[in-house]
Amino acid sequence: MAMMTPNLQATDCSNLIPSLTSLFPPRLLHRPLSLPHSRFISKASLHHPSSPSSSSSPPSLVNRRQIISQTASISLSLATLSSLPLPAKSEEVLSEWERVYLPIDPGVVLLDIAFVPDDLNHGFLLGTRQTILETKDGGNTWTQRSIPSAEDEDFNYRFNSISFKGKEGWIVGKPAILLYTSDAGESWERIPLSAQLPGDMVYIKATGEKSAEMVTDQGAIYVTSNRGYNWRAAVQETVSATLNRTVSSGISGASYYTGTFNTVNRSPDGRYVAVSSRGNFYLTWEPGQPFWQPHNRAIARRIQNMGWRADGGLWLLVRGGGLFLSKGTGISEDFEEVPVQSRGFGILDVGYRSERLGQQGAVGFC
């Protein structure tokens, strides 16, 4: 694997992204961070989920945005028939929502949530100001967790992304920090990262035993299969370098200054879609491609977020609450608007309520 030149800096976007073999020492001193449980602070009146052994109906699972409902103002439903989804009626009630009060400061911004696949009552919630919350009762109560080695430093970490595969979990944050657990989060190991990593880590996905993919806001994609001891680069250059090469190809807004991501999402088969920091175009990447592929937006309004449908097509949110779906499956620049009764609220994310195509739910925030 190619080694990085010693003088490569994170802002040197014209250089090729090196293999992380040179960024991560071959022998890392993993220190298990046994995180003692704090006292649970119960401020919610949610119904406790029934136990797995109960013969009653299965518990309602807390989805990605229900826990963040302290800032949510509306819940929208979209249903599809055959090809394109039709808007749900505004009076249609999907489920009963209850507000969860969290033991956090008012200024904390919540960024990601994940539950342990082997125990859907056990989950973690991440945010700014080194916020890591843990629940073991399906989200009814949450307690603060801390990372001792991070608290010894002067940084105030922003934990951006968390992902589990079985009992193995990963957390990434800013400034550069990577945490790993093999026991469903009972203890966490901090894996050293190089300060020369191009960009800030914004996304991580657990993909298998001791395996994960992580993405930076400059478009670097790194893959590990040995618990983070070594990483290899999946793309050959940063997004800024790609855009500077393709600026004359007609990609509107493609310049050095837009060479970072605002959001990034991964499909189950390993494809990525990302929105530029200004929302004026988007990029896609498929396994095996050396570079990200920029795409013009076909909508006048700026893009808020994008992601993958169950059939392999794309959904696209614009600022102001509009929802668009790509025509057909796969990557396409041809989108069609789906009417959404958002009542003037912006929509930040779209998720599926089930594995069946068309069972979509959109969550709006004010």
C-alpha cells in the first residue's frame, strides 16, 4: 500500500489520500476504558417495553429520531404504491409519541443514536460537548457516560456518529477521536488517530467482525478489518481535489470552497451519497471507484439531505421541507417531487418504518 509523504497536511487537498497504514501505528496500545454507570435520571413517563420472554405483543422500537423528539415538532408519513410514494393524510396517526427529557445541558445538540442489535433496549445517544448517553430500557431513562481518557485532554469532543454490528460498536468524533467496543458498550477502547487525517470524521459504519468503514468531511473513506489496527483508503483523493479537476465539466458550484460534506449516507450494499456543504450539488461513490462522482442538483432549492431507498433509488430533501425521489432505481439525476404536508416545517431526515418498499416515515423539526 502506498505510504503517505511525511509533509502531507489535512489542508493539502491536491495530494492523494494515503493508506492509513502510515497514519495508524501498527501496534496500538488499546486501553480498555471501563466506564462506570452513573445514576439513571428518569424524567420520562414512557411505557416500559415488554421483555423478550413475554407472550404479549412485541415492544415498540424507538427509532433514530424518536429519542431526539425533544426538538421535533411534527411527524410525517409517506406511503408508496408500486413506483412512487403518495403523501399521507395529515390526520393519519402513525404512533403515539411521548417526550423524553434527557440529562443534558440546553445547549447540547444531539447528533446520532444507535441500539445494540442483540439487545434493542440497550442504546447510545451522541452529541456535542462530549455527550454520550446510554439507555437500557428502550429509551425510557438515560444516563450520562464518560470517556476518562478524553476528559484528561483540553478538547471538548463532538461525537458525530455511532454504529453497532452485534456487540461490536464504533464511535467517531471531532477533534479526531475513535472509540471501539466489543462488549456492547460496557467498556470502550480509544484507538489513536493521526492529526494528519484529511478532514473531520463525520460517519462510521460497522460492517462485520472487527470491520468498519469511516468517512471524513473531505471525502476520505477508510476501511479496517482488524479492529482498527490498520486502515486502507478506498478513494484516491479528497473531494476538493476531485472538484478542482472537474470544475470545468459543468458541475455547478464545484470549487475548492465547497469540497466538504454536509451530510453522508451509506446504502446496505456499500454505496455512498453525500451533500456538499453549501447544498448546491451532491456526490456519489460506489465500491471500486477511485473518486467521488459529483452531480448537479435538478432542483432550484438547495439540498438539505439525501439517502437511499429500499429499492436502491435515492431520496432528496431540500431546504424548506420539499421531498424528491429519483426515478427508477440506482443513481440518477432525474428526480420527481412527492407532495408532503409539512405545514411549513423543514424536514431533516427520512427513514423507513419497515423493510417493505414504500413504508417510509419522514421526521420534521422546527
